[in-house]
Amino acid sequence: MGTFIRFLMWSFILGANSTGSLAERITNPKNTCAPVLNVIGNLTVTLIVWVGLIKHFFDASWGKAILIGIVAIIVLVIVAFVLTLLGAAALIGLGGLGF
């Protein structure tokens, strides 16, 4: 499914009227859209699978699954921020020891 979605996005953005095959247009080093589309396609498929798993295991509707996902992302960002602060404080503390 993810490959098909990426194929559609590549075909749309790179243009169906361009010369060369789709593979040639995607792998062209002058093409800057391909890496961006790859990331967007992967994130889209990952998001759909993630929300589907939340919906299944939490016995929730699609709306509740999306809300659970949003809350999980907020908690993840807060935990990452706190761990970053702790890591920075540890590095600053080690600087005083001559490291």
C-alpha cells in the first residue's frame, strides 16, 4: 500500500509527461522531490498503521484513536525535552571536571 501511494505521489509531482521512465525520473540526482516524497509516503503509511493499531488494541473508534495518538506524541515530545535538558546538564557538569 505504501509503495502504491508513493508511486501516485511521484507520478503526480514529477509529471506523467516527462521524458524517461518513472524510475529514471525518481533516481535522477537533479530531482529534489524524490527524498521528500519518500519521507512523506513513509510517514503517511506509518501514521495510518499506528492509528490502526491504537484503534485495534484500545478498542476505540477512529476519532478516539487519533486523539490517543496526539496525546502520545505530546507526551513523547515532553519526555524528549526533559531528557535533552538532563543530558545537557550532565554534559555541562562533566565540563567542570575537565572532560
